[in-house]
Amino acid sequence: MSIVPPTADKSIIDKAVADKPIYVTQPSLPPLEDFIPYLEQIWENKILTNNGPFHKQLEQALCDYLGVDHLALFTNGTIALVTALQALRITGEVITTPFSFVATAHSLLWNNIKPVFVDIDPKTCNLDPDRIEEAITPQTTAIMPVHCYGNPCAVERIEELADTYGLKVIYDAAHAFGVKYKGESLLKHGDLSVLSFHATKVFNTFEGGAIICPDAKTKQRIDYLKNFGFADEVTVTAPGINGKMSEVNAAFGLLQLKHIDKALERRREIERAYREALTDAKGISLLPIPDDTIGNASYFPIFVGDDYPLSRDALYQALKDAGINGRRYFYPLISTMPMYRGVLDGKPVSLDKASRVANRVICLPIYPNLCDNEIEVICNCFSNQSGTLVGSNSEER
Ligand code: T4K
């Protein structure tokens, strides 16, 4: 099989190969010299971690920017997820999605909680709210949905179900930095929301994360938990972990915040360009634009249908050979991984939609420094020799 999509303009792809490879993402970095004064300050203070001045400032600045009341910084999103479950004393079974990064389900296993995987709605790639109720058992204590690609979950329906059955809701909001839903921060939904500030995320602090919580008392418990459980010098309240963000990461976050609006705007611009170019590409489908949402364009997934000339994996490889490194986020499904097979107890749980989506998805490169001609090169991979698109996008996934 040909290594380039048969529909692609070969000369453009050759140019892409010749130039440096394009990755699914590239971290945004501020000018290096702008970071030096922050480092000088840290050298001067000699406070490197443990809720130092930059840590405090970043927590406040993020609350202001995101429009939330309380936020606890973390060393990364995974430890924040693990801690969020501890903070709410979640046990037994938790309903979650199989279509996510492994950290979502891993955070449950790290707490000896059984993940109960429920199928997704292919129009959002998020937990299907119509399938949650049938998965609730006497052992269910919480729901852990993911705002996949930053697209809002069915937050109202999930809240209704949680209220009816007395369940907690912890959103894995790793992808949802800055997303607004119905005019407000999406992060206000649920009992807790967890962000990731990993290098690959919309807002990065190299590594980092946060828990958004509704009240000061919960934040205090979370702050104890991320500092070994210490409430004061001599009181340890719980077997907490070391989940603290360092002063270097926090200072970097403060500097990053100065550039975030511009970064988000550029991401949205790239998303619009992709949509415009790919909406009519035969055999390729896109997620619908979610209602009432100002998104963050954190990912740009495309779904390869049966009527595309190449299989998903062949297209993925062809793009890669052309120097365009998309990623199959999220393939394989978490539920198929060896450490999760046992949790299904041999019960026939239908995850057909998640499976279909996982087998078709490729996330295309999207990040603020992706330049217009790189976007053109990528889009032209889905065009025919004369540069016009191959067909209309009529197929339903
Ligand atoms: N929940 C969800 C839903 C998540 O998506 C994640 C993380 C978490 C929880 C956990 O949050 P953290 O504990 O990570 O804060 C990446 C990230 O490592 C991971 O953070 C992220 N999700 C996941 C979706 O993507 P990989 O294995 O794909 O990363 P990697 O190293 O292959 O990076 C992808 C591309 O990005 C590279 O090909 C090149 C580029 N890159 C990457 C890094 C790290 C750079 O240009 N510079 C860099 O420093 O998992």
C-alpha cells in the first residue's frame, strides 16, 4: 500500500517530509528572558516549594482567570485525580468512560476502586448519560466523567442522576482549561474538577495540575492530602501524598497566564481552518460543534470512515511517513488493557460506540505555533491532486 494517502498532493507532502516533523502538539513557551526575573526571585527567597509565594499567587490568578472560587495546585493531573477521590472518600465502584487517557481509570485503581466502564455518545465522545443509570449498583459511590477534548459532558443530566442516586461527581477536566459552558466556567460543574497542566496541554506548567473545589473547607482537606496529610507541624490527618507544585512550576504558570488568551485564540483559529478544509472531505467526519460552548480547541479529532480510501491505521502511518505525527487519542480503549479486563467480571458490557470511535480516531496537530503553511500541508493531505476536496462528508459515524 502507498505510504501517502492516494488523495494527497505528493509534492506538498514531500515538502512536509523534507521540513521538520510536525507533532500532535508542541508546548507554548514564553520568551526565555521573561522567566529570568521569576527565577531570580526564587533564588532570592530560597522558598522552593511547600505553598510558597508563587504557588499562592498562581492559585489566586487561576481562580480569577477561570472564574472559580477555590483551586488547589498539584504536581500533575494524575496525582490530583487520585487525591480528589480521597478527598471525597470515594470507595466501591465508580462509573467512568473507557475512552480517555489511562490516568482517568488508573486513579481509581490506585484507590482500590473498581472502574465501571460505560459507553460513550459518539457525537461528543463523552459518557452517554442514557447509559449511566443501568450501570449503578449498591456499590456505586461516584461518577468520573471526562470532558473529552474539552467538549462539555452532559453536565445537567449527570447532576440529576447523581442527585437521584446520592452519588458524587468528579470531572476529569484535564482537557477543559478555559472552556465556558452557558457563559460560565465548565469547571464549576460536579463536586470536584481536575485539570492537567502537562506540557501537552492548553495551559502548561511543564508538569502540573489542579483540583477545582466548591468551598474553602474542601480545599483545606485537599491541601492537607497533597502535603502528606499535615494539618500543622504535629497533626497528620490522613495518609496523604506529596502532590505539591514547586515554586519554579508555579512561577512559570504565572508567566504562561499572560499569554493564554492569545494562545487560545490561535488554537480556535486553527480549529476553524481545519473545519473549513475538512468538513466536506469524503470519508472523514468531525465532531459537531457543541452547543452553548466556548471551547479551547485543545485537540482536533477526525474520524476515518469506511468510505475513506485508507483504513485509519494506514492513514495514521501515511501521515506519519509524511512527517505529520497525529495521535490516536484514545486508542486502545482503557477497558481492553490487561489491568482492566478483570474488572468487567465477564459481564457483557457493550462499549460498542467507544470501540468504534477508538478504531477511527486520529487527532491532528493543533498548537499555537502551528503555522498557516503547515496547516495547509496537513489539509492538503485530504485533497486530490488538483487540490480540491475529494467528496462530501455525508456518512454518519
Ligand atoms: N486525564 C486525561 C483525560 C488526560 O488526557 C491526562 C493526560 C491526564 C488525566 C493526566 O494528566 P497528567 O498527569 O499528565 O498531568 C500525553 C501526556 O503525557 C498526557 O499528559 C496527556 N493526558 C495525554 C493525552 O497525552 P503522550 O504519551 O501522548 O505524550 P507524548 O510524550 O507522546 O507527547 C505527545 C507529543 O507532544 C510528542 O510527540 C511531542 C509533543 N511534546 C511532548 C512533550 C511531553 C513536546 O513537543 N514537548 C514535550 O515536552 O501523553
